[in-house]
Amino acid sequence: PTAQIEAVEIEPEWAAMNSRTTLGNALALPWPDDYFDSVCTSPAYGNRMADQLISGERNSYADYLGRKLHPDSGAALQWGPQYREFHAKAWTEARRVLQLGGVFVLNIKDHVRKGQRQHVTQWHIEALMDLGFAIVEHVAVDCPGNRQGANGDARIDYESVIKFELRAK
């Protein structure tokens, strides 16, 4: 009950959903170095939710908002080099505001593209470990996802919730 909880969101409509959410950018967090003892995040997965088509019929972030996403939104990025570059910067910034020994919790999910599994989770694990994080626990949580589209039957049935500890700065 005494925990101080802060959140950051770049899309105004989503930031306005909770009074504890700051309208801001994950690439330039408004808090000083070593401010938090824990960070919890569920970044966009780089899947078709990142599609920028606005049709009123798609299951995408842009369609949900009815507009294109902010240029610095990771939710607008398909899995690939730009997605990885963005998240490497975001994780570096999260590391900056996290105290040594602090906990970083990541909720992430692989997806299937053209019948092939995209190993998004493993990339995030390696990127965080390169920044001095160590895995404390990795739990698979049942989450079958949408069963729509060309890869509907091949969906990954779980999300990964991974607890890291920042061990080096």
C-alpha cells in the first residue's frame, strides 16, 4: 500500500487512462539516475499489432486509436532491425533509472511470421544480459492469443514473464 508507482506512455489516450501514468517517452525517461528499485514492462511484441493500417477492422494499436502511432512508439515497429534498435535504447534508459540490485520484470511473447517462429523473447533476454542484467526467474504464462490470420493455428500458447536483477553498471 505504500509503494510509489510511476508509469510512462507515449500515446496520450493511453496515458490518460490512469492518473499515475506520465505522458512521456521510454527513450528519455523523466526520472533521475538510480531512481527506481524495480521496473516492470510489457513492450509491444513486434507482431501484426504494429500494423499502421487504419480500417476499423484490424486488430492493431493504430486501428484501436484510429490514427497513426507516435513516431517514437515501439508499438509501431515490426520485428526487425528498427524494433531491436529501439528496444536496445529503451532498455539502456530503463537501466539508467534502475538502482544496482534492482528488479526488472519483462512480459514478452514470441510470434509467428510466414509460418516461422520469431524469437523475440530470446533477443530481449540477450539484450538485457548485455546491459548487466541476470535472470532470476522465467515463467511461461498460458496465453494463446488471437487465432486469426494466416498463422492463426501456429500461435505461441504462452507469454514469458522474466524477472531480472541488475548486477552490474
